[in-house]
Amino acid sequence: MNTIHKIKLAFIAALLLIGGVSCDKELDVAPVMTYDGQANMTIAELNALHPVGSSDSYDSIPAGTVISGIIVSSDQQGNCYKYLTIQDETGGIQIKIDNSSLYPKYQIGQRIYVECKDLVIGDYHKNRQLGFWSNGSMVGIATSQEPLYIFRDGEVGAEPAPIVLNSQSEVTEDMINRLVVLKNCHFANPGETYSEPDASTSRDIIMSDNSIIVLRTSNYAKFASQPLPNGTGDIVGILTVYNTTLQLTIRDLNDVRIANTPPVETVELFRVDFSNDPIANQGWSVLGDEGWFYYTQGAAFAIQNQEDAAIDSWLVSPALNNLGGYDNVTLTLPDEQCLVTNGTAYKYYSVDFNGTDVNNATWTEVPANGILPAEATNNANLRIAFRYNGFGGDFWKIPGVKITAVAHQ
């Protein structure tokens, strides 16, 4: 082979090599997706088509409806299964898709348009969803049909700024299926796993005002077996609802912005087991109608009304002035022994009771979880009270009272 021929072959090989590299570079750059239409309905307007009354129902969507929103969910960690959640400035919606690997295609911060066509707007236990209705429930868009309904537009951007929540009471309907951040909150049971191994699991998040929002985690999430952190901080996630329960779904552990703090221990601050007469020996008071009595045989304090006319009677504690400086101050009764037969029983707390007149004091019912607010436990005049209304043999027995709290070690 002569020299000129060798030069020609080398030149051709070099051209092929350059061309191959250029083609590879072009393949590495994905084209930016664009949608040539526009939305003609906001997500809030779409949600309004389906007023949630009785759960698990649906409504049709007008022909030609197009919505648009930013993706805020991700199934990369396995906690958002077969759905996308999108939101605009008016609301959020969950889109059911029969695809268990959505994140490579649909990423957080990507804008999409949805041509609703023959889709319907419905709900799963009052959480609104977009999809198809079949046999009494919502089913997802088939993977093969996604290109007929869902269109990406533009490059992936930042996720929307989450809505700041300090209390469950701040939640409004337009926040459902949108990104939120729970501020200065903590887990009720740090150290437990995010989910039990055999089923999706709910864990209570305690807000700064002691209200509760539930963290809901799939047992298939990659972080399901990780322990809940101990400490106070912020948690970002998608707010949903299950009947009347507010739930939060996190996308991954980066959404939980709580640094572990030293371990905590539960301490007992106050106990009355009623082994002695609380009125004679422990500073309790009976006010209002008579009826309370010390039940010696059962070592309990009780009330029973044998008359036909109803009574309104109060059993009020002495001032509890040693509860400040603790977290999660909790009032509990031994429920397995606390017997109520008819009548109405109330548990209250007050910080302005003068010791004699219950009617001129401000009484607040103890929350269902028994946790007393810090503004009450830090007050030296805090008192708890048991109020009973009943007649015709109605009976209430209280074997004891206990107040516990969390103290940092």
C-alpha cells in the first residue's frame, strides 16, 4: 500500500471519528419539550366541578378543557405511587397514571399541560383526583396513552415555594394537593420507623400549637425502615386529605429538615391515684351541684345522680404550678378503668379560676391527645377540672389522674 493511499485512509478514519463524536454529543442533549396550546381552566376551577360531599364519586369535565401546573411529586423514592401531583397558583390536583416509574420522565419543577378530553374529576376518600372512573373508583391513564393527555413544556425549573403552615387550623381547601412546609414541628414518636413493613403507616406530626397533621408513608418507600428524627424543625411535603384527616406525603428524606437532638425521657409531673380522699387530703374542690363522692371500695372518685333532674357538677384540682419548662405536657386518665354510663363528661383546663366561681373562669376542653398548651402549663394558676352532666342513675368513675411530660436529657 503506497503512502498516498495510507494518508487517504487515515483522513477518512479521522472524519468518521469526528462525525461519530458529533452524533454522540447531539444524542446526549435531549430536546426541550414544548406545548403549542394553552390552559383554559385553572386547577381551582377544575376542582370546583367536583364538590366533595360523599367520598369516592366523580363529575364530568367540559370538552376541550386544558389545565396546566408544575409537578411537585416524585416516585423516585417509592412514596408517590402511580400518580403525579401538580399545582398552579390556585390549587393542586392528583393525576392518576398507571405507571410505576414516572420520575425519569416527569420531574419536580417540570410544567405540564393536561388535555382532559374524556377524563373525569373525582376523589379517593375526599382527596381529588384526575383520571378515569371504573367500577366505583378512579383508575389511571395507561402508560401507552400518556402522550394523548400529558404534555411537558419547557425545561425543568425550581419547585414552587411551599405554603407555610404553623397550625392545622391554617389549612384551607385550596392547599390540598399542594406543596406545604410545616414549621417548628416534631414527631410524636421519634425513633419509630417511617412505616411499618407490612402496610402504609400514619405517624403524628405535632405542630407548634400542639395541633396534629399526619405523615403518611408507604411501606414500599425506600426510606420506610428509617427512624423518625428526634427534634424540632420543618417538614416539606404534599398536603392531602383522607376523609377528615389531613395528611402529608414527603418525596424523600430531604423533605424532613429536622436535626436529631439528644434523646428525651418521659417524666411524671403529677399523679393522683385517689387512694386517699382528694377533697379531704389533696386540695380538690367540688363545685356546682353536689354529686361527687369518694368511692372508698374502688379507690376512685366518682359521681352518680339518682334523681330525675340533671345535675351540673365540677371536680376541680388545686393549682398545678410545677409544669413549666417541659414539652408535651399531657393529661391522661386510665381509660380502661375510667367508667362513664350515660351522661356527659368533660375534661377542662383553666388559668384564671379564682378557686370558688367556675362560671366566671375561662375553661377550655383538654384536646383529644391530652397535650396541654405551653401558655397553660407555664401559668402557676393552671387547674384541671372534670365536669359532669347526668341524671337518672348516670355514673362516672375516675380511678386516677396523671400528667406526664418530655424532658431533654
